[in-house]
Amino acid sequence: MNLSTEQRHPVEGLYQSLDPDDTGTAVSVIVKTRGETCDIDCLYCYEKRKEAPGGARVGAGQITRLASLFRGRPLAVELHGGEPLTAGRDHIAEILTELAGLPQVVRVTLQTNGVLLDGDWLDMFDDLCPDLRIGVSLDGDAQGNAWRVGYDGRPVYPRVAASLNLLAERGRGVGVIAAVTPAVLGRAEEVLDHLADFGSVNAISFVPCFDSTIRRSTALPGRRRPASRLLQQEAMNATGGPAWAIHPDEYAQFVLAATAHWITAGYFAGIKLEPAVSTIRRLRGLQTGFCHFSDLKCDHVFTLYPDGRLGSCDELPWPQARLAELESVADQHEVILAQQGSRLLNQGKALMDKCMTCDYRDTCGGGCVATRWRQGPAADHDAYCDYRMRMIDGVAALLAQPAHPAGAWCQSLRWRPRTPNSMRDVKAFLARWGGPNADRSQVRLHTSEHGNINTVGLAGVHEADDLDPAHPKWRASIEPGVWPLVDAVTRAWGLVTYDSCQGHQYTGLDLPPTGLRVGILARDREEYARTAAALCRAATAVSPSLPAGIEVNVGRSELTCEGSGTTTPVLDLSLDPGPGQSWDIYFAHLDKAGATLTAALTTEHPGTGTTCACPLPAPADTKKSVLR
């Protein structure tokens, strides 16, 4: 890729560099306990594609060295593979004993394929590390696990399912990592039901197989090819990449269908679903520990191999991701110097420069650097960003109208948060709207070419509560350029508006121009769903008739109640400059565009149902879903 290797600056808010003086932020170390060695041979395994020497084991002494290297900082350790349990019970016991004696270790996770798990292993975990978090790799039901086979080419699903049932009998909760391949596309509800039926599963993470750039089978040290590799070679003959690969848009559809079912089936009460939970947290303005959505990305994730290689995230390509040898690096300062000099990490960070101007940056968090880097050869970065935006839009719809999950498939309504966006008392405002006997305070109206302000008439500017149509100054408070649209929304559609603006160039002021908009506050979630669908239909119908250079947008956002701190889903209808269009052209044609949009609202109404103008997703192509 033709990317600069000198972009060592932090991508503000999206990529945090490792700071040796930061003693509060944890680093995550993925310990490749057996390197690539595994007792099964999944066809899509990315670890075996690295073609690293296997057979050795990470020792307890290397764990001690890790703790010393990152001393003074919390440490999260994940025993990974290959398959870590192939190291043997005695060896894993030594590692767990060492980890238990290190106070800086705040979390220990074991990621396993589950084939070797039995009562003796669980007894040992209970004795040495009762807080051990166990993750099991399982791609849903038997059909979904078509690519997870033994070296004999036979499915391993029955043995993994038995382990999950054993974990349930022992009262242990586990997380499942499920790869999304063509074998599960179009079956999100069925797959989620199946995984949720295991009494041990309390977390599910659906991860995509974005492997369209893989062009050759995994190499083998010997000449004899096991049945599993013959199956892999057959799968590599598919056009557009290996037969297990999916497109980012397919993944977005799967995640939205799974999230909708997770909500409607009530699974959210007992199962954490990713990437849904992290998306929801970011939509709510909260942080998450999932690096795809946080700024603690590759500089805070390390991988250790049995031969002492220390590198960045294991999903990055090796040997490019290698940073140092564990025994030869003295402290975190040397690690940081290696990170700063890493061509790979600087390329990954450079990929995130485009995020700085993206409307979704605060919600998306930039995504996975490793995945974005892999998209490079396919020139498919836009597809990756499109899936992230599509997923955020859909989850935002599910939160706002959970009883009408079809709204997740609407592609007209986008997540467009407004900051700040608050009201003194949302509940009181809704109660007052249109009520003939409600108390309405006297206001003093200040008008200018830059906007209207309602005040309570005290010294200085003290904004009054928002007005409603029954207030005597309602009409005068609405700017003339946006009045026809406000009138259509409130009188013809019978809705509540919480904000409006006719658009301003702010000539002579140090302020960016703003466009025409109307904010809509639904009385309840049912009205919200019907209004969202009607706005989609109206926007879709009117778009071809708008003047060149102006586009209509409908945004989903949230209104914060200043008194209670709660948030309420809102909708924003706006006219904006089209891509590459100037504000001068926009304002020259705004009156015509506003009249056209207002007229379009007369042909639609929220009372006509919750079906929008967007088609439902097409059925998944399952031709590649099973091995032949």
C-alpha cells in the first residue's frame, strides 16, 4: 500500500499511543501458548496462515518477564492458540499459578476450541484460577460450523457442544466467539437461538470472515496433505476469494438481524452480544473495552509467541507485526520506540486519518485497524466504512423503535447526533404541547437575521422554555423561512417539534453556515416508528425533484433532558448542500427546495403505517454455505 510510514502522530480520540507514565490503563497480551499448534484444523484459521514454527510452549518464566516488562500497569492476559490446552494440564497449571501470583494481572482469559475440555480441566481451573474467563469458539449450529473440522475433515461440532453442556452442568458461564461465514448468512435468528439454548453461554461475539483477499492455501511442512487441507484447497477455488469469505455488507445485515432478535427474544437480559453492546454503548456516549470501538487499539494489544517473539495484535500480519524479542527488550520505552518505528502500525494509523472528518467517528471509534489494513489489497476500505455506518444506523433504529425492528433496514435515516442537543424538561414540554389549560410563561421574543431567541425578560439572555402551538407567540417565534415546513409537521402531521432553523450563512460572523432543519420529538415509540417510516417515504419521493446541489436528509438523534439526564430518541428533517456543493448555491435555491419538501409532506402521513420506502434485505446467497 502506498501509505506514509512517518505518521506517528496520535489520531485524536481514535488511537491512543502507549504512554509509559500511564499507570492506570491496562494493556492486553495474547499469549500464543502453543503458537499455531492445534488439535483441529479449521479451514479459515488465520493463525496457521502465518506459517510460524509450532510445537513449543510459552513458559511460566516468560509470563513473569511479561509482568516485569509492563510493571506498574494493569495487565490482561489471554491464553490463546492454536489450542492452548494442547500444552497439557501440568504446563497450563504452572502458567495459571504464575498469573495468580501477579497482582498487576487484572483478568485472565482462556480461548479454546473446547474439544479437550473435561471435568479434570475444570477442576484445575476452579482450584488455581476460579475467576478464569473461558471463551469457546463455535460458529453457531452444526451447519454454521461447516469450516471447523478435524484433520480428518470431519466436523468437531458435536464435541464442542458436549463441552458447552458440561460447562452448564458445572455452573460456568462462557463466552462464544462465532465466525460469520456464508454458512450462517440469512439464519441469524436460528443461529442465535441455538447458541442461547446452551445454558453456559452468557456472551456471544459474532466476528466476520473478511477473507476475500486470501489467494492461497495454508502451507504444510510435509508432503502429505490431510483431508482438512484438501477441503481448504477446494474452498480456495471459489471466485471472489475463499468460499468461507463474506462481504462487509453481508456482515452488517447479519449483525442487525441478530441484534433485532436479541432484543425481541429478550436475550439481552442474560447474554452480552457483540458488536451490538459496544455499538449501543457508543450510541449512548459511553466507552467500551472492545478495541474496535475504543481508542485503545494496536498500541495497547500485544502478542507473545513461544519462541519469544513479542508483537502487536495477533490479527495483524506477521512477521510485519513483530516488535521485539521478549528477553532482549528492557522496558516499555523500548517497546514504544519499536511501535513508533513499525511500518505496519504507522500504515494502520494512517488509514484512520479519514475518520477525523467522518460524522460517525465518535460512535464508530475507527473500527479494527487489522481488518482495515487487510482490505487494502482489495481497495475495499469504503465497503468496510459503509458496513460500520450501516450497523450503527440500524442499531440506533432498534433502540428507538424496538417493537418495529424492520426500521433497522431503512437506509434513508442515518445516525446524525447533534451536540449539544438538550431541553430543560422534556416530559413537561410534551405534557404542555397542545394542552389548552397548561400554564404558559410570558416570553420576550428577540428576532434577527441570525435567528430567534425566546427569553424570560430578565437581564442578560435567559432562554425561555420551548413554545408550543397554543402559546400566543408560537407563530412569531418560528423563523419565516422554515414556518411552512414546521406548520406541515405540526398541523398536518400532528407532531411535536422541539427545534427549527431556516438556515443561516452568518455573513460577517466567525460561525459556520447552517442549513434548514426541523427537529421532531415523538410522544412515544409507536409514533416514532410511524414518523420515521413516513419521513423515509417522503424523502425518497421528493429527492429527484429537489434543485441541483441540495439534498434532503433524515437523521436519528437523541434529546437530553437537562433535569433528569435521560435521553429521548428524536428525528431531524433537514435540507443540506449536496456533496461538493457550495453554501452560496445552497442558499440561492433553498426557498424552492423548502417549498418542494413541504409539498411532499402533504402526500404522506405517519398514520399510514411503519413501512418505509427501503426494501428489506435480499435473501442470503447460500451457494457457498456448506462444503461440497
